Amino acid sequence: MSARTKARKRALDVLFEAEQRGMNVGDALTARLMESGRETPLPDYSAEIVRGVVSRWRELESIISDASPDWPMKRMPSVDRNLLRIAAWEILSNDDVSVAVAIDEAVELARDLSTDDSPRFINGVLGRIAREAPAISTAPTAAAETAEPAESTMEMDGDDAPEGDDPR
């Protein structure tokens, strides 16, 4: 398993844990960075992914929802939702990762960690995103630049969270 693959898996762990516990994603990331415990420290690329996903949360939610009109985000398995967020961020915001690699990595993680139908579903949604979604600038939005951590207290709460909520 490559270092980037491991970093994606660890980023997935942070996003998944935050969602399952109803935690603020930023708080979950901070805790994981400060208190790795018996785990190896969180790779820099994992933190970059989580921060990137959080900084583009609303745009990514909208793009993923548009690419999957028949399957709302809240009905997707949590692993699938978070893999789609990670891969969509990589496709749209990380020039260091090719579209094919972002899709392949998400499909492989889905194959290992989610349902039997997930790899095909994720491949289809990400393929559509790669073809149709508008490019998201890699520069932070004005709102993200001025937001104080204390102002960003919304928590993710799995299936109960309204679509498009910001987890920061």
C-alpha cells in the first residue's frame, strides 16, 4: 500500500469517526493530530485531505448530490459518503493527483471497506463528477479565510444531518 493510499485511508478514518460520533470534523482532526495514541502519527497528506474537504464542504456536497440524483447523500453508507468527499476534493482541488488515481483509490478503498455495490457506485459518481463538475478553485474562499474556529461549530450527525450542512 502506497503512502498516499495509507493517507487517504487515515483521512477516511477521521471523517468517518467524526460522522459516527457526531463530532465537529475540525475537532476530530485536531484530536487525532494531538493524540495519536498507539497509532502512528497522522500523515501530513491525511490532514491536508481532511482540511481540504472541510474547506470545500458545501461545494463538494452539492457536486456529489448533483452527480448522484437518484441516491441522496444521507442514504449512502457513511464510508461511501466520505470516500466521495475525499475523491471529489482530490479531483477538483488537488492538481498533484490525477483524476484516474483519485477514482481508482476511492474504488479500491470502497472494495475493502464498504458494501459489494459500493465500488461500482463510487466509480460512476466520481466519473460523472470528473466529466461534469465545475472546477473548484484551490484558493480558500473568503468565508473560509475569515472564519474563526469558534464560529465553525456545526456538527455532522450522520443520517440526521441535513444535506449540505457544513461540519466545521
